[in-house]
Amino acid sequence: MKSRSNADQLVEELAATRALIDAHADIQKMLDLAADEADRRALAGETSRRNAWRVAGAFGIVAVISIMVAGGAVATSMRPAPPPEILVVDKANGIVQPLISLAEFQVAPEEATIRRNVNTFVLAREGYSYEQADIHYYTSAAFMSPQLQTQWARKWDKSNPESPPNRYKKERKVRIKVGAITVLRNGLKTAIGARASFTRTEIVNDVEETPTEWIANISFHWVNVPTNERDRRINDLGMEVTDYTADRDLGSAGWAIADRTAVHTAPRQPASSMALVSPTSVQQVSP
């Protein structure tokens, strides 16, 4: 009975509320507005949460980038400073170029020795002056194989009208300036020869003629170390030239080959000492 009266009371209250709403149209409008406001606030809250996450993500990315930049700055600050660069100005044309360090041209001891020997040999073999004729002869011969020494002695013999002393005499000199030297190697990386460019200038009574460009091709191998002191001071490691040619450099002036001094040897002989004796013809040069 009591539950029935409660149900009746609830029905009556709902009916009264319904009647009140029906009697006042504004109440329904207010309820609709309240529902719309609730929806708007819920949407605004969701949008705010999304914007907050976006801002937080952006700040996170900025923080990571900042950490990376800071780490790079620290690493850069700890890196040693590069050495100062020295610039050289060419007074003739005003071109500025960095000064090249000799450390960039360091080579292995074997190659350095070969280049030194090639430079010494070409200077002595191609150059000439009356005062140093004996030095030119003996220095060249100290690097030659026995076969080339024989040909070299015939070339310098006083009876040969084309021998350097008879050809140049006192008034003429030949000045040699060696340029690039390239060491030639076989498939096993063993040095078997060299190619050297050089400039040849004849001087007549202290007047220089037009320089000419040449290319020397040299074949060599290594033999026993020289047994006498004079040879050892010139060719200390026993480098023996077995073939030599000197040709005009066609690329420098478009010349045809004007001269070719070539000497070819017989098959390689067993290693021998480099003891040499300068021929008496060199000491009996007549002006």
C-alpha cells in the first residue's frame, strides 16, 4: 500500500513537472540551451586537451633538437682547432694560393732513394761543363751496367768527334734541370724503371740559348753494394741502369724527335760490383 502511494506520488510529480513545462515554453528552450552549452563545453574541453598535447609534443621536439645542438656545440668546442693556413700571393699575377707543406709530398724511403738516384744520374748524364767533365763522366758511369759503361767510354773517347769534350769544348756548357720523376713498377709492385722530364739549356760564352724539353726513360735493377769508397759515395745502394733513352718532349713544342740516345743491353748479367775507372781520355780533353 505504501509502495503504491509512492509510485502514485512519483507519477503525480512527473505529471506536474510535465504540465509545468507545457505551460511554460521558455523552460524547454532553456533546457535545450543548457544541453547545447554542455555539449559546447565538452567539445571545447576536448579541443583544449588536443591543443595541449600538440603544444607539449612541439616543446618536446624543440627540447630534443636543443639537446642535439648543445651536444654538437660541446663536441665542436672540444675538437682541436685546425692549423693556421699560410697564403702566398704571386706578385706577378696576384693569385693567392695556400702554401703547400712538404709533409704532403712525403714518400717511402725506397722511392725517395730511386728519385734521388735518377736525379743525380740524369744531371750527370745529360749535363756538361769543361771544368767538371770528369765528374759528369764518372758519376754517370757509377750507375751504369757493364755494357753501358763500355758504350759510355766509347762516347767519351777523345777520338770520337761527337764526344762531349770535342763537341762542347770550353766555351759551351749544358745545364740540366730535372722536373717530375715517376717510378715505374711491374705487376708485383717492384720498381723496374723511371721516367723523368728535364729541361736542357746550352750556354755559349755565358749566353743562354733557348731551353728544350726532354723525357728520359730509365730501366734499372739492384746489384751488389759498391765495393770501393768512390762508388759508394755516388751510388751507395747499387742501383744499376740497364737501359736509357732521352727524347724530345713532343707535347712541349710540337717538335719531331730531334735526337734519340738509346742504349740497349744484352740479357741481364749476374750482379757485379760497381768498381769503375775513369778513362784517360777524360783527363786529356783538349779545349
